[in-house]
Amino acid sequence: MNARPRAIVAMNPPALAENLFGPHRTRLMQLVDVSADVLTEFESDSARKHLADVEVLLAGWGCPQVDRDVLDRMPSLRAVVFAGGAASAVLDTVEAARRGIAFANAGEGNAQAVAEYTAATIVLAGKRARYAEMLYREGRSFVDREADLSDTGNFGRTVGLVGASRIGTRVARLLVATDLRVLVYDPYASAEEIAALGGVKVSLEELLSTSDIVSLHAPATVETAHMIGAGELALMREGAVLINTARGSLIDHHALRTHLRDGRIDAILDVTEPEPLDPDDELWNLPNVTLTPHIAGATGNELHRLGRDVVDEVARYVAGDEFVGVERVPGVV
């Protein structure tokens, strides 16, 4: 009799599973009886057969939504581990909690990747690395740094972090070793908590009006939709840089185009609204805009870290221990 719990992986594209679990496959297979199939949908007869006796669902980006109807097809399901920021991205967590299903995420590993990328981007923004590269490439000759790059450097610059989230707090800690002054806006964090990160708690208005570099780290909710709009953008200092590695919905892109078009501010956007932008969107061509294809989160070998964290959670489940990345559902005990 096989004592290992039955497990299935669900994500899209299926190759993502190999990037996540490849280095950890032997350990994973020792813990659970995991199918070699990777589900990208839950409607076919073969998918329904897999779901009928699955106990552990390992979900990732592109996993179909696990709603009440899908949960009905998984009567043996006891645990869901999501290889990303929040299991609630794919799972009806309220219904899962009601059924006694444990769920967790490997968001810490992804947060580390985003924080590292953001901290590096902040430092490069302070050095005006993109402008210097363009100047060098176009001139193809000696660049007089003292004359042409006098307004660069990170000594004494002010960075504003919008959101003391899991990622925002990591960014603040990474910046402690620099000579950057860090301001933080977060209505849910105390001044003492922010001071412990090496930052100063301020209002959003003060942050926007006094920061040389503004980096967004708020979650995408109804309340935060377009929280950086025309009024907020107008508060930003001339020559300031806006960085978004969170979600495109945080910024009113119509208002942003207006402020970028005249060159008053710069933007470094790893996420946009929509994503990707329309092929004829002017943001592609503006020299003061850097666009990257959502690479701040885990990519390449960083996915191995997420896979490791997922397998660690599976090991805890098998041992009867509580998940480390357990998610709480408001109103559900």
C-alpha cells in the first residue's frame, strides 16, 4: 500500500513545473506520489480522473481557478501550496477554509527576487544609468561625467517606498547599507515599525513631493486602484523617477503619459496597465521610460528557490506540521 499522499501539479505553461521542481524532484517524489502530468485545465476526463483522489495540489501561475465546483471534484483534497505570492490568486480560500483544507504560498522567495531587483533598480536610477548609457551609445566617445552627469549619484538622495508590504520591507532593509534616505507610506504600519526598517513614516503627499525616487509596493485592491493619479503625479519633483514592480493598476496610465510626455519625470515600469501595453502605445518610444517584461519576480534559477519552498511546505504537511507560509482568511478561524 502506498502511504505517500497523492499529489498533482497544476500550472501553465507545463514547463514551468520543471523550472520550479527540477532540482527538487527526487525529494518531492519521496514525500508524495506526484503525477508526471501537469494540469493546465480541470474540465477534461483525464483531468477529472486526477482530481478524484488528489490530496495535495501544487499550484502555480496559470493554474485554473479552484472554485467551489472544482473543490467538489477533489473530495480528498487536504492541502494546497501555491508557488507564488498568494494562494488566493487561484483558490477560493474561504470555501477551502470551510472545508478544512490547509493552504499556503511560497511568496517569500518571490518577494526576495522582487526586492533585490527593485533595490538594484533604485540604485541605478539614482546613478541615471539609462541616461548615461544612451549618452555614451549616441556619442560613441568620451563622456565628461562631471559636466554631463553632475546630477547623478545616491549620496543623500531620498527614496520613497509606497507600501511596507512583504516586498517593501525587504527593499527598505536592502537599502540600509546605502546613504539613501528612505521614506515609507503605509497607513497600516506604525512609525516604530518603519523606523525599525531604517525608514521614516510619512504621508503619501509628503513622500511624493520630497522623494527623488518613488517605488510602489502596495497590493492591487479596489482601494489602491489608480492610487497614483494625476494629482499624485503632479506632486512629484521635476526629474524624479517612478518605479513600479507591483501591479500596473496602481497607476493611472493616462495621467502618467501626460507627465512623461513632457519629460518632467522618468518611469521604470516592470508592470503596466494593460500588460503588455498596446504595440502603438507611446510609452514604448519615450526616452525617459524603461519598460521590462515583468521580470522583477522570480525568473530562471530564482524559480528553483520557489520550488524548494513549496517542497519544504509539502514536507511539513507530510510530517503533520503547520505551514510556514500559511494564509489567513479574514473572518475565518
